[in-house]
Amino acid sequence: MSGEARSASRRRARRANASRRPSAAISLGALLLSAAAAALGAASAMPIYRTPQVWLVAGVGWALASGIVWCGRRWGWGLMTPVALIVAFVAAVVPLAVPGALSTGPAGWVRGLSDGLASVALGWKQLLTLTLPVGSYQAVLVPLLVVTMVTTGAIVALALSGRRTAPFAALPVLVPVLFGVVFGASQVSAPLGLGPLRIQAPKELALWAGACVIGAVWVAWSSGIERRAALRLGRLGQPAERSGGVRRNTAMRALSAAVIAVVALGAGALIAPAVGADRTVPRDSIDPQLVVRQQTSPLASYRSAKRDDEFERTLFTVSGNGTLPTRLRMAVLDDYDGVDFFVDPGGDGRFTRFPSGDPIAEPAEVRIRIDGYRGIWLPVAPPLAEPPAFLGPRASELSDSFYINRGSWAAIAVPGGSGLRAGDEYSARMSTAGDVKPAERPADAKPLIDLERTPQLKRWLDEQRLPADRDGLLEAIDRLRQRGYLSHSLTDGEGERNWIAALAPQYGTRFVPSAGGHSIARIEQLFQQLNEQQAAAGETSDERALVSGIGDDEQFSAAAALIARAMGYDSRVVLGVRLGGERAGVPGVPACAETCTGENLAAWIEVRGDGGDWAPIDASPQVAMPPVTLDRGEQLPEFPTVPEDRNATVADPPSGSSSDSTDPVPDPQRSSFAALWPILKGVGLSALALALLALPLLFVPVAKRLRVRRRRQTAAPEVRALGAWDELVDGYADSGAAPRSRGSRRDIAEELGVPGGDWAAWTVDRAVYAREGIGDAEAEQVWAVVDEALLERRQRIGFWGRTRARFSLRSLLPESRRARARRSRRPRGRNRR
């Protein structure tokens, strides 16, 4: 080809590229439309997050996506545009969407990147399982960043693609608003009153109306932008009638957009009242996947903390920068099956992530370090103002496995299902407010348990003649405690003496055997002892004569909870410790000041009446007055002596006894694997996310290679030569030199400047139209010409040009194949023989 022909070919290619560049008007419109969509998305997502970080994520995500897509369209990046978007997302995901990783150094950055990439696939479900608002907890901002960048990229790409596709850019505008609806709360904004008019869900209605209005305006404007530009060029030469028709068409499009906006607003205003104050959203129907090992009832294992080897062992230490809470609650057991108190999975709440708290009264920073305690329950004083800040080598694992039940305010940590262990540490802002009083009236006028199943409890309550209100409840539980006597064991043998040794010097406590367990049978036995003693004592005013119920917090907390339910109060059993030293505790179960041991572990109950608040009530039995045996009508002496009981009977514990520890024996090999598993899991999820992102990019070169192989291996030489020509045209199109001519193959070869293209075009035309066809040698020679031409083209466009061509989609588009088919069917006359 001559130099003049090549220069002309280059000029035509430059004109073609210039014609594909977006105009200033359409570029500005695309940026404004995408910015409006990002702003609406941020406003819609604000109730989910409630943090200013939302606007930063939306703004930077919009800037990155719109800038990259515009540059890709301006300079013809092709498939490198989504590659650049992915690279920008990877670079921005940690500082924007995982800000908590910035404060932990390079290791935190790596982990934050791993969490951010994994959240592309997994963050959506995590967002649904968290309690709102989620703030910037862990990687919950990643879905918002993904929605913003994908929506912005789609809007700008559609708007800049041409007049036929530009109006469709209005559709992605709805996606960010839809994100806020799908992942938001079921309760909508409060109604707005405008005189006699009452607008339901005004915020949600305004967001949807804004999206619809913006989309309608864009459709009306973008559908005629090229036509208006063309008309402006010839406006001076147009007849007056035609100019008036243009103005009428413009007015009609504007009127259509206004009608669409009014219809959208009217439909929203009519539908919103039917929605009411609540709506159904996915978070209401998806339960979180809480991985917790099957646990025995914590109340059933209460006595194991009172054995000699656990009695003086430090469970955890507590410190703070001021006043400490009065209690630290651990397990909260709100259901009873007649054998054990346990956590009801369908109770007041469910265990969920805890991304953010609420303002609390009398907050204080409390720090807890785990020593000898083993279990999944975290000592906390609810409510919490914010998620705990975990410290130590397992901080990340504990933070990822922390859950809380906002109904009971029980908190757990289940890293690998193994719970807490020595060295774990955390701090949190907890409430130091004192105990609230029970409600004066019960929650229900009728008993909340079947008293026919507990005849001894019913008989005891009838004998007390107490009203079913707050004063009656407190008096009943106080009588239960004063007529009980503390005993932590069935025998005083080896390993069960320390609790007696701790109480005897101060209170003169002596050993009295008691069986463990808190089943209906065991509680009925307790009330039977009380009933028989009261019947034997008769009408006596001496409280010493009524002491007969033997047990500890396990039995007495269960008995107190059943008393509360019998009086119409909701009740639950709580295991924890009291803080403040010995003066703040109860006799027999002292409070701990800083170091909490097995001696300090206690159980109490919480009750709820018609007021809705849960109030704690202690249930530990007294330790100063031992029980005595009375015959019916017998009175105690005025100055009694207490004989030493050396022949206490020994019996096997009944079903439900918890004298043996059920704690699993730790396996060192399994523990090491459990510590390694979160790292392997994070690396695997990150690799999987990168593989999924790269899969579409790897598909294009593989598809092109398979296409070349199929064309080369065709048996018929005529079809093989035609495949070579198609490969030539496709290769030039992918490299940015797509032919504009619809003429013959010779015209295309001349336009593209293909070396040897005239002979190749003539040979392919002969293969298609000549009666005798061509042979294998000529087909192979056509392929050799094509290979040489494409090699020269690749060398000319450089490394980045070859990379864009390798991933370009131009040759795979249906429009390219149809145009090629038309050229093959309608060659010009000079190509025929």
C-alpha cells in the first residue's frame, strides 16, 4: 500500500475515533445523573448506617466509577475499563469501607482487604443479620460501595454509548434507592401532616419520587439531544413551520416527562397509606447463622464452681476508670422445660451482631480479663454503649464471633465454637446505673405456669396468703430465702469443703446435704420441705422454726422464677457476679471487688411486670440459721443448742444433678487448627472473590482462541478461507481499527491498509462465489497473509494496545457479526468473476 493510502486510512480512523467520543453536553448530563443517583442512594442508606461515612463512601465511589468509565469511553479502553474499576475498588475498599482496619498497622490492612473482598459476596447477608443501625462495623460498608460504583458505572456507560441506549441510563437510578429499601428496617418514617392531608412514609416517598423525576427528565432530554444538535446546525435554513414543529416536539417530550413524574408521585401517595407504619423487608425473614456448640444449661453446672478446685480459682478480673457496675450478667435463661432453664431461641430477641449501641445512663469504661473461666458467655453490664473492644492475640477472632441478644442482653463469643479462654481481654462502655424496681402490677392477671404440675408450690403460695403484686412477690421471695439454708453439695467429702470453711467462721454455717438439679421434681421437693415444716411449726412467730428448705442458688433461683410466674410476672434466671466487695453481696455468695472467683458466682432472677422493664431480685438462701426437725406443734426452746450432725445420710443424686463437670477436655491439636482456621478461611474467601472477579476477564481471550482454532480446523478450504477473512476483520476491530466501509472486501482491505489484503480479498471472494472454488494450499496462504497482517498490527499498537485488543468485546458483539454477514452476501460487482 502506498504512503498516501496509509495516511488516508489513518485520517479516517482518527475521524472515526473522534465520532465515538462523547460530546460535552452528554458527558455533563451523565455525570449529573450519576451524581444524583449516588446522593439518593446515600440518603436511602443513611437509616441503615447512621454514620457520616456513608456520604464519603458514596461520594468517592461515584468519583472513581464515573471518572474511570468516562476516560474509558473517551480513549477507547474497551474491556480494560471494568479492569480499571476492579483495581480502583481494591485500592479504595479498605480506607473507605473497612476503616477499622486502618488503626492496626500493615497486618490490619491485609485483613481489612481480605474482609472487604470477601464482603463482595458475603457482606449482603451479614448486613441483613445485623441489628440496625450498623455504623461502620467491620466491612458492612462494602455493599454500599459496590452498589454506588456499579450503579454509577452503568449510568455513565449507558449515557455515553449513543442516542439509542442513553435513555436507558434512567433505570439504574432506581437501584441505590432500592438498596436502602431492601436492606433497611421494616418501620418507615413517621407520617407527615399538611393540614387535612396526611402523608404516609414521607421520606421514602420523597426518595422514590426524586428518583422517578430525575429519570423522567433524563429520558426526555437524552432522547432528543443528537437531533437537537443536528437541527441547530441547520436552524437558519429551516422553514418557520418546521421550526415550530421542532418546538412542539420538544414541548411534548417535556410534557411527557412531567406526566410521568406526576403519575409516580400520585401512585406513591396512594400506595403509601396502605403500607402503614411497617413494611416487610428481607431482614425480617432471614435468621442469622449463629455457630454455637450445643451447651448444657449453665444453671445445671452451677455447683461445679463451688468445688474446691474451682472455688478459689480466678475466673476473670474487672477494672475500670471509675465506678463499676453493680452486677455483671453472663447467661440469661428465659425458658424452662421442667428439667432445665435454658435460652429460648424464640424468646424476646435473637443473637445478632452488635455494630452499634445507644446512649446509656451513667456509662463507665469497664475492662475484663479472662483467667480461669471457660465458656461462651461474656460478663457484661447492659446496656452497652458500643461494641466491646477486644484485646490480645485473639482480638480479631473474638470480634468476628461476638453476638448479643438485645432482648435479654446476654452476650456470647464463639471463636471456632470454643468460647473464651485465658488471656482473652476486652473493654466496653457499660451502664453503672443501679437496679430497677419491679413493676407494681404483674404482666398477666393469670398465672403464667400450670400450677397443677406443681402442687407443692401451689400449696405453699396458698399458705402465704400474699397478693399478686410487687409487694406480694418481694415478700414471697424473701420468705423463700429466709426459710432456706445454703448447701452446695450432697456430701462433705474430699474436694467439697472449702465453701463450708469460708462460711463457718463468720456465720457458724454447718454442712447439711442437698441434692443438685432444678427439675420440677427437685423444686417440688424443696417446697414440700417448706410445707411440712410450716405445718409442724403451726402458728408460730419464730422464723427459726420454719427453716427447712436446703439448696443453693441453683434450686432457689429456679424456685423464685416459678413463684414469679405463678403470680403473673415474666421471669428468667441470670448467672453472673455481683461487684463491690463483700458488703455488696449476700451472705454465702459474696460480691467480688476486682478478682472474681468461683466463690463469687451467683444466680438471681429478673422479673417483668406490666411496666416492661426487667428488674433483678436476689434468691440466695440464708446461711446463719440451720434447719431443725420438728414434730407437729413442737416449739423451739428459747435458748437452743445446735448439736453436731455426724451421721448425715448419703444418697445418689437424682436426675438433673450437676455435681459432675461437663466441660469438654481441650484438644491441643484441635485448638491449634481452630486458631489457624480463620486465617485460612479469610485467605480462601479472598482468593475466591478475586477468582470470581477475574473469571469474566479470562473468558474473553479463551473464547477468541477457541474461535481461531475452529476457523483454522474447518475441513472445507472455502470455509477456512472465509474464516481467515473474518479473523482479519475481527482482529482489526479489536485493535481499534474497525472498518467503516460497507463495500467489498477489497474496499475494506484498502481502508484498513492490510499488507497483501487485495490478494486475500480476491481469493476469499473467489472461494465464496467461483464455481470451481479454491484448494487447501490457497486457504493456508490466506491464513498466512492474515497472520502476518495481524502480527504487524499488534506490533504497531504497542503493549497496552495489544492488552486492550486481547480483552476487547467488539468482535464478539452481535452487531459486528450481522454487518460482516451483510458484506459477505452483497459484494460489489468488481469482486465477482
